Amino acid sequence: MKQLQKVGRTLVMGIVNVTPDSFSDGGDFATPSAAIARGRQLLAEGADLVDVGGESTRPGAARVPVDEELRRVLPVVAELAAEGAVVSIDTTRADVARAAVDAGASLVNDVSGGLGDPAMLITVAELGVHYVAMHWRGQSDVMQQLTHYDDVVRDVARELAGRRVAALAAGIAPERLILDPGLGFAKTPDANWTLLAHLDRLAALGQPLLIGASRKRFLGELLDGREPVLRDDASVALTALLARQGVWAVRTHTARAHADAIAVASRLAREAVGGVE
Ligand code: PMM
């Protein structure tokens, strides 16, 4: 299993959705061979790792049976890991996480932050891999009804802090725990912008941050309803701003432009602290 290297800049996590129905690229990479080819392309274009998922989390989506999720993701994880890639498994299920790590994944990306499966945190602790705990309030079929916050930054920070405590209590090493505000998950478009404007309050929880903004609906709304594939330029603009703030990683549908934006932001950041020889 290839481990994540410390590179001193924001990482690009390239998305490989092995699903027929994701909001942004649904069906494009639904067969294992198409998904593997997509993963290779993202890596060749500068992704530091790939995030393989077999269950759509788009608002309203129904659950996929566990056997079907395994059937979709395992060949893709196994092949990309065998080729030397750092592979993340995007799942809320402990059994899928375990099988994917056995197949070569070195990170578990759980959009439910451990709330979707009571066995998840303990399983990840036992596997000893990196873990992304995303802010989540309920499954995709109900999340649009869970968008009320008294103060979105304070409430998300408090709820994520709770997931952090639970993850550490289960035995996940603090240096392997990453937090994510979960843009678009039980969030209105305005709530996403508010969170993005106050990431320092989430960073204050003491863990690295992963941000998944790529092609999301709040960018479509900003751009007068533009369809997902036409939101990439705005997604890249956000990546540059996030890299300047030092987020740990961005989760994106394309790689090269995001990697370039990060290169620009980190060159500028080095200059700001005294320049380079
Ligand atoms: N968003 C999606 C899926 N998985 N994982 C993390 N950690 N953060 C996210 O924001 C996130 C995620 C939904 O987007 P997609 O359907 O384009 O993959």
C-alpha cells in the first residue's frame, strides 16, 4: 500500500466515481475499465491521490447494496494501487473500507464522519490508515431537510469537533485524521460560502482540512445555473484561494488545472515568507 508523502503544499485528490448517477459525472466511468483509465489520467495530470467511490451521494440518491458497492470499487482500487497510486476509498461502510484497504487503499474517505456505520471508526483505527471525517447530518435522501443552522460555522465546527473526539476515542491516530466541512451536504449554497469564508474556525480544531467544492451546485448557482462540467474554471479559482490558505487537500474532478493553481499559490506563499534562492 503506497502511503501519502508530505509535500508541503495542498494535495490534489482526483475523483473516480464508479457510479451510474453522480451529479457531476454520473455514468462516465461506471465500468471498472473506464474508471481505471480515468484514475490513470488524473494521476498523469498531477493528482497526488485518487478517491474511488461506488455510491452516489447526490441529493436524493438511494442507497446502493453493499455487494454492488464492493463489485464497483474493488477492481478499481486493486488495479490503481498495484500500479503504485495512493488510493482513497470513498465509502460510509466499514466492510467496504476494510475490503478496499485489503485491496491496497491507504485512506478512508467517509462522508458520514463515522455516523453512517457504527463499526467504521473502530475498523479504521484497526486498519491504521488515514481517515477523512466529513461533516454530515443524514443520508442523501433526507439531507436537504437538514439544512437549518443557528450559526453555520459554529454549528459545523461543533459537530465536527464531536466526530474528532469520537474518532480519537476509537483509536484513530490524530496525525491520520482529516476533517472536511462537507460542502453541499445538508448545506444551502449560502452556507457553503459562509463556511469557505471562515475555514480558519474549522482549522482551529487542529486537524488538516479537505475541501470538496469541485463542480458543486453552489458554484452552478453563482454562474447562473451553469451545468456541472462548465463549473471547472470556478472550481480551479477556488482551489487557488484554498491552497493559499494552506488546506491539506482539494477533492476535484480534473487534475492539471488544480495542480497548476496550487503550484502558483504555493510559490506565492514561499515568496511572502521571505523568498527563495
Ligand atoms: N463530496 C462528494 C463525495 N464525496 N467526500 C469528501 N470528503 N468531501 C466532499 O465534499 C465529497 C466527498 C460529492 O461529490 P461527487 O458526487 O462529485 O463525488
